[in-house]
Amino acid sequence: MNLDLEAGQGIQVTGPAKVRIIDGELSLLGIDVSSNQEFIVKSGKQYPFEAKSQSKLELIGTDLQYIISEEPLIPPDRKTAAQRIGFIPTPARIMVLGQMDTGKSTVVCYLANHFLNQGKRVAVLDLDMGQQDIGPPCTITLGLLNNPILKLSDIPLNRMVFIGKTSPIGRMLQILTGARELVDHALNVADIILIDTTGWVFGGAARAYKAAKIRTLEPDVLVALEKEDEIEHLLKPFQSVILVEKLSVYPHIELRNSKTRKFLRESKFNNYFKNAVSRTLDLRFLTFENTFFRSGKRLLEAEWNKVEKTLECDFIYAEKAVDAIFLVKRSSSFYNKDKIKQLRGDYRVNEIRIIDKNDKKGLIVGLLDEKLKTLGIGLIENISYESDTIRIFTPVKEDIKVLQYGFLKITKTGQEILDQNLSF
Ligand SMILES: Nc1ncnc2c1ncn2[C@@H]1O[C@H](COP(=O)(O)OP(=O)(O)OP(=O)(O)O)[C@@H](O)[C@H]1O
Ligand SMILES: [Mg+2]
């Protein structure tokens, strides 16, 4: 379908769609685009084109939607905010806050292009593990721009920290310390550091988490996207000490439901693992985090036999740490649950952790080098408890020294596997 736009008109296209510019000059998030350029708008995503001259577009796609607007699609308050932010001494940290689906990431793109056009070095910190754009889901990432961007996923990945979950629940300390690590790195390599956040803003836990994030990352500016006063409660404690730039919310945002978000996440995983291979690693040269496994010592034969006798079960692996006993059994075998208390008493540990041999298959893991830098993520294909090897499916090629267990299981093509039993 072909469409004509007058100068000053805008069109917001919702994917899945292909947009081809037949004629004219347009602007897309502060980037100039013109004849013969083509853009793929993925399912669940939207692109706001603004015509700078009379233009003709071709829209391709059976499920696409579009809205033509007489108003500018990028509200003018973005421009004035960008100008004011430009006066702040560099390196400057700008944190973007707002409810879900308020256009936070779009504002980050716009500001990133604005400052890149001025010749500044621009970094973007993506703290959304669920809808991660720069890296794979379950991580937080830092990207450095080398070209203008249409979406955050265009930004080349510079560094990542593995969090292991798509939600911050139970992982807030790791997110805060990880984000600080990324900001510290960014301060050395960028003039403008844009910090994109999640839309989790209501309730006591969200308030405490956002406040801790602001204190930890020390932004110079808080950019607040509000329809009315939805995030005033987050801004209030800081408004006398940090510059606050309030921006309006663009009214035609297509809300993404949890199904769309899951779909986007799974395609992100799928894409990340596209060039992955199976790697077999020797457990003896690895250290582990977020698991009792290999945090203590393998039981000697006599002790091992005693544990088997107490629990009336054969184990293929048995280990004791100062606070836990970790046991691996065959999937088909059973142990006597009534004897757990006795074992706790015998060894004076609170934690008796018993897993099946195949329990960790599909678990996502963070892979770190010897300097504890995250190299990437992988998923566990198999652990050979008897022969001290682990097989991991990952695109990471470098030497792996640390393996951090995550809290989500996926298939090799990125589908999430429901599993309640993901603890240590
Ligand atoms: N000014 C705008 N004009 C047209 N479309 C917009 C505008 N701002 C945002 N959108 C569209 O709305 C959708 C949601 O925007 P965006 O991803 O920036 O929101 P978000 O607040 O980051 O969402 P989330 O809470 O999921 O992180 C996107 O598809 C984006 O293209
Ligand atoms: Mg976002």
C-alpha cells in the first residue's frame, strides 16, 4: 500500500511491517532518512516517521497498523530537554524513569542520536533484564554508539553483567552492583551516559529499589516520563538535589502485553544463540556461583555410604560445604524424606539440597573470565557429575573461568521452560 504525507505530518507504523520510502525526506528518531531506504518494523514494535518534505511511502505487511498524525510525533519537549542536558559538564549521567510503555527507550534513542550528532561519545546502560535490547535477556548491559540508532538493539554491546532472571525480584543487589560496575566503566569511555530503566514504579519494593538505584548510579539528571503525576513519589526525595526533566508521554503508544513481551524475549534469546555451539568444559578448572555445587568438598567414601544409608538412596554425587549438603540422584530413584531432619542433625547443616541428575538441563548460566568479566551467557546441556565435565551451549568462544547459575530454563531456540525448582 502506498501513502502520501505532507511536510509536518507523521506516521507511526506498528509491526510486523516493512516500510519503504519511495520519495521525500523524513526523520526517524532524529535521524534523516530518504528515498529507497527500507525499514523492518518487528512485531510488537513501532516506528515514528516524520515527513520533512512531501513524501511517499510504501507499507508492506498484512498485520501492520498505522496512525497518521498532524502533530510532531517526537514531542518538542524532547528537544528542549536535550538542549538543557547539553549544558551539564561531562561525563553526564542521565537516568530515564517512567511507567511501563511510556516511551522511555524511545527517548533514550532520541537523546543518544542528539548527542552523537554533536560529536559526543554516547553510552547507553540497559537495565531491563526482561526486555533487554542491547544484549540477551537476563543480563544488564552497556552499549557504545558508533552510529545513529533507530532502536536500542542497534547499539553495539560493550559489556554485560549476568543477572540470571527476567525480573529483579531476588536479584536487586546483583543488579545494583552490576549496574555500578557498568557505569564506572562508562565514565571512562563516554561523555553522555543514558540509563534506561524498567517500568516497575509502584509499591514499597519498587520505590526502595528505584531510590537505591538512583543513589548507587548517581545520575546528574532524572528524565521523567509522565502522563500526569504517576512517578512523583519517586522524584520527590531527589528533586532538590538532582535536576529533573519532565517529559510528556506520546499518546498513541501500543501497549505490549505479557504475551508480546514473552515473544520478544524468546526471539532475543533465539537470536543470541544462533551461532552457539556445544562446549565441554572441565569442572576442575571452573568455579561456580549461585549453587551449592562445588562450593564444598566431595564426600569421602565412608561418609558417602553413610549418607546413602541414612536416606535409603544411591547418589551419583555427594558434597558437603560448611552450611549445606548437596546430593545428586538418578531421576528414577527416591530417598526417604523423613530422614532429612536426621541428616541435618548428623552434619549440623541447615540445607540438604537433593537434585536429579538432569535437573539443571536448560538452565541459563553466566560465563565469566578470570577477571570476573561477563563474557556472555550459555545454557546447560549436560553435567557429568561422575566425570567432572559440563556441556554448555553458548556463542562464547573465550576461556571460561566462572559459571554463574541463572534462575530460568530455556530451550536452544529460546523458548522459556516453566520450572519452579530453580533454587541453588
Ligand atoms: N514519540 C513517539 N512517537 C511514536 N511512537 C512512539 C513514541 N514514543 C514511543 N513510541 C513507541 O511506543 C512503543 C513503546 O515505546 P518504548 O519502548 O520507548 O517504551 P518503554 O517505556 O521503554 O517501554 P518498556 O516499559 O517496555 O521499557 C515503541 O514501539 C515506540 O516506537
Ligand atoms: Mg524500554
